Amino acid sequence: MNVSIARAPWTDGATTPAAATTTTAAARTWTAATTRTAAATATAPDDETLIAAAGRLGAVLPSTIDAALLDFADRSNPTGALLLTDVPVGELPTTPSAPDAAADKDLTTELTLLAVARRLGQPVGYAPEHGGRIVQNLVPTQAAADLQMSTSSRSNLMFHTETAFHPHRPRYLALFCLRGNPEAHTTMASIFDIVTHLDTETREATVEAMFQPRFRTSVDASFLGDRVDQLGAPHALLTGTLDEPTFVFDADLTVGIDDEAREVVARLHAAIEAATTSVVLSPGDLLVIDNNRAVHGRSPFTARFDGTDRWLQRAFIVSDLAPSAADRNGRVIVTEFGTDPA
Ligand SMILES: O=C(O)CCC(=O)C(=O)O
Ligand SMILES: [Fe+2]
């Protein structure tokens, strides 16, 4: 089953025979603007400085991209995903060996990712995720190869709402591919497609149960630290309406609290598999996922750990900073989960 993801190429939308040249011109204009901004920005700027610079670059985004982003922020779309293509990535060093390994690169791709992020809302970091970085380097590491983590490779990253257990989970995540791997499929399933793939006989009852607080999602181990395990409070998988739904589910961490709810979870697993669409990200692809509408994951792939591996940069975006104010340090959300073991 493959539903096609909305795409927007990094051009200014010209459809004349000169389009090829225009494409180059749009990319050239952007590259010149980001390079100038990167050169004028300190090597390790604070988050606000970097985001403000990226925000100003919004004024030179190609018009088609700007329109596609605003439209996505206004009404999302049936797949809950938007793929920007042909985004300039410039010259790249080898893939860093770990997310926090220093990469000898300028800030052009970070500025691009944050300019896009700023059109959708407010970029934030999460303290337990890569130390709260606003732009995270997702690269495979030996240590995480078999885990359910963004730095894994051999494992199948199961379908999830990003930080499903979090009161301040992101509304969007943006994945910018700097270097690809042909085996790595980023998988997605939108709630609209999932509902149509639910078994017809039981669909109505399944959807009704999904609107009820009969499910619990445990906190990802990386968010607990030394604190003891916490199975989150009962919650609904669906809120809002079926026309404007918010869907929260983690195939690894969400369970039903009664027999029927457990059966609903089993039916959902099947419907998600059937509704799956996927994309192999290649350099210059920037995928935006609406975390209210689509769950995502990633297929296994072979990592080489030799500087040529897959390399994504990721940003998390909330629609509004206000709800997390008491739980934030600058741009970094610091909500604590679990309880002290003592
Ligand atoms: O590597 C991917 O394509 C997706 C990883 C993922 O789930 C994430 O970055 O949140
Ligand atoms: Fe994810």
C-alpha cells in the first residue's frame, strides 16, 4: 500500500522551458544567502541567535516552498507528511561517528532546517535527546545498532508518535537528509489511512474505544535516566474529531488497559502495517512529519561506521512555546518523568 506523499521541489515554481535554469537559480540564491548568514554567525552560536538568523532567512525561501509550508501548517494534509526535495546541502565532511562528535562543517544545513522549522512554528530541544540540541545529527552508532533509537541501524524502528508519552511533544519533526542509505526506508502511516485499513466489521467500535482513556504509554528509557520506570497515565489514542484528529501511539510503548483496549491495540498494529507508506531519503530531501496525524518509523539498514553512513539532521517543532514555559530552559524542554528511586 503506498499513498503518495505531497512533494515540493526547491524551485521558484517556474514551469517554462527555462525551469531547469530556474531550479539552479533558486538553489543558488538560497545557497548564497545561507552561506552569507553562516559566515556572519559565530561557530557555536546560542540557540536564539541561530534561530533568529534562520528566521530572517525565511524571507528568501523559494516561493513554492514557503507556500507549501504555510499550507501544511494551516491544514496539514491526508498523509500528514510533506517532502521538500532538491534542497541544497552544499559541501559536506564525512559523517560524524556519533551525534555529539564534532563535524567540521559550517551552519548552512542547520540554517536551512531551522528556516523551514520557523515557518511551521517554534523549534525546541528536549534535554534527554542529544543533550537538548536544537538541530540533532542522526547518525548510526555501534552502541545503538540494535536499539529502538534514532541512532540505530540493524533494528526496525517501530511505528511511533514522536515522544508519545510527553505532555509537550512536538507538533512536527523535520528530517533533513544530508547523506542517504538506499536500504533505509523512513516509514509513515497517517491516521486517515489507518482508519480506512481497520477491519470493517469492528471499525466503529475500535474508533470509539480509541477516543477513550483506556491506553497507557510508558516513558522512553532515555527520558527516565536514573529514575524508576513510569507507565504514563491512561490516555485516549484519538482526540479532537475524525476530520481533525490528534493521534498518539507508540507500537513499542503503548498498551491497552483492559481486554478490549488490548484488542484495539492489536487491530491498530495490523492497520498501521497495511497503511504504511515509505520514502528512502536521499541527499537534499527534507521530510516534515505532522506528529498529530502520522506515526513514523524506519527500516533496518546496514551501517559501515566509516564516515560514509546515513546522516540526517533533525529538528522538533512545537506550534506554541507558551504551554511548555514552566518546563523549559530557553529552547530546551526539561520535563522530568518517573520518580526518584530513593
Ligand atoms: O531515521 C529515520 O528515518 C527516522 C528516525 C526517527 O524516528 C526520528 O528521527 O524520529
Ligand atoms: Fe521518531
